[in-house]
Amino acid sequence: MEKKQGVPGKRQSRQRQPQGGKARPLREAIISTDDKFNILSWNAAAETIYGWKAGEVIGRPVNDFLKTDYAGRAEREFPSRQDQEEKYWKGEVTQSRRDGTRFPVLASVSTIRDDKGQVIGFVAINRDITEHKRMQEALSASEKYFRTLIENSSDGISLVDARGNVKYTSPAITHILGYTMDEFVGRSIFEFVHPDDLQTAEDLLNKLLKQPNGSVLVHVRARHKQGSWRWLEGHAINLLNERGVEAIVANFRDVTERRHIEEAMRKSEEQYRLLFEDNPHPMWVYDVSTLAFLAVNNAAISHYGYSRDEFLKMTILEIRPAEEQQRLRQNLSAENASQQRSGPWLHQKKDGTLIHVEIISHDITFLGQAARLVLANDITERRRAKQELDRSEERFRRIANTVPGVFYDYVLHDD
């Protein structure tokens, strides 16, 4: 009688240890059966995975323990004694542990035949893929999450190859530049760049190609499908060497309206310089909370003698003599009008000179904080001239009161 080849005996198989080191524990359950699916061998990994010891299962039908579900496949797909051609089957199934829990298994089943080609048994190598399935589900959920973010983001995302050709673009390209995804993909990004920005775009791409994982900021104009030019702002990162990406990833948004606002602000700033910086009267802006100078014009610097840096380290109290500072605090606490004329006030220049000024002030917002704009009119000379006039009139009045006839004759006969 010929000995059946390839069918393990009824004892639990033992794994031979490699020479010169410890045996690596098997992760696969190796189970052999006869042609009627009675278990002949059950390795240590099978004991760990399924929970039954070899002595409990050997000699008994394998499906009494595993209760295999072929996940919708007909069981006839599985190799059987009658199969003359089928020698191997591999697929995902669901099986049971000793505690009754069901879990996914990747099963690889081979038929064992005798010299006449008749099936005399089976060897199954089963791997518990619970963790693998969990990771797949987590990855799938993560991919779905990020796909949702990308597809619903108002920012555009494009993948570009080393030559600047678009490999992928997100749906946001339609509301940013008016093109459909199909119209944009496959074309060179340089087709869309404004001629005046083309060299900048080429330089940025060349810079990125020299810096794997490097990134650059992007500010260029791109042509909208309707023919207008839109300002795009974003950044690009070189992931050409990143497996699974292999592209330059560009994230961008339309900032055209912001650029228009910035341009309007620039023009406004030019007007501000004319009205503030070049105004012949001393002007400054101070913080209403701290009383610190926030800005001073050239006339203030020239008139008071402090440099701009010195002013910006001071408060408005410091250009007043001590006796005026309390009066100022009282005035500020009582101040309730957004625009105010006040004075005269006594100010002190850097060299100690005292001057009289009239103040016109107005509430403003400066760099996002509550502030007050001040124009100071130096009335020192006018005040001095008025005082001289008052003194002259007083002297003349005394003379007139002392010699009334002279005054009468002078008035009547002056001609």
C-alpha cells in the first residue's frame, strides 16, 4: 500500500526552528484534513487564533469548529474530491473562534493528490485579517473624509508634474477660474498664467524641483475662462518623491477682491500722507487707552524737536509740563464728543520751551485699535501779539483817562 504523500499525520505538526536563532511564531493557522474534511493536523498558530487545542479537534470535521462562511460565494467553488483540475483556492471567508466570535480570515486551500491524481486531502493556510480589515476601513473612512474636504473646499487643489502639467484638480477650479475639471486637467499651468507673471511662475517651479519636500508661496495672475485675470494666492510643495503622490501639490485661492481693496487702501494711504504726513501743522495719533503716541507727522517732529522714534516711546502727557498733566486727565475723562476743539493748552518742547496750542481732535480706528487724531495749532506768537496789543491799549487808555482834553483834541483834530 502506498503511503499518502503530503498529508500530515494525526499529530499536531511542530515547526522546525531555524538554525542559529529563535523560531519566529507563525501568524498563519495551518490545518490539514483528509478528503472528507476531518482534521489531521492543527498547528500552534491555529490554537492561538481559534482557541481550540489540537487534541480537541483532530479527527473531527473542520466545519464543526470553524463554521466557514464563504462570503456569498457558492461552496462549490471550494476544491473537492471530485475536482480533477482545481488544485488551489484562495479567498476571504468568515470563521468562528471558540468563544463564538466571528472574524474575517484570508484562506488559502490546496488540494493534495495521490499518484493517480485523486484528491486525498486538503491543506489550508488561514490568516486572521481582523486588524487588516480594521485598518482598511479606517483608511477608507480617512480617504472619504479627505476627499470630502477637498471636493467641498473653497480653495483649489491641483497636482502638477515636473513639467507643470496638471494631473488633477479639485472641483473648486470651476468657481475660481470657471473651468471644469476636465478642461483644466492635462494642460500646462503656464497656459493660464499672466504674461507679466510667467517668469515668476517658471522660477518658482524650478526652485521647487531643486527642493524635495520644499514649499514656496505663490502670487500670480491667472486667466479666467471668461477672459478676465484673477489674482491667485497659495503655496506649492514638492512631493514628487512621495510614494502615492508623485506630484507638486498646489493649494490656491482667489484673492482678486482683496487685491482691489489693498490697491484702494494704497491710494488711501497716499492721500493720508498728503493730509497727515505733509500737513504743515503738527499732527499725531494716540492710543485712547494708554495715551501712547501711535504716529506723528513731520511737522510735529520739526516743531517739538523729538525724533519719530522718541515720540513713539512717549505718551501725550510727556509733551506737557507737570501742572498741565492733571488738567489733561480731567479733560479726557470728561470728553464725550467724537470731535473736539479745546485749548489753549500749554505744551513743552524737547528743549524745554513752553508753547500755547489749540487742539482739534477726532476719534478714529488706527491699526485696529481705538485712537484719536490730533491737530495742534501753535498760538504762542498770536497770543504774544494779542498780549502786546492789550498792553498798548491799556497804556493808551490810561493816557486818555489822565488827560481827557488831549484825547478829545487828538480825536477831533487828528487830520
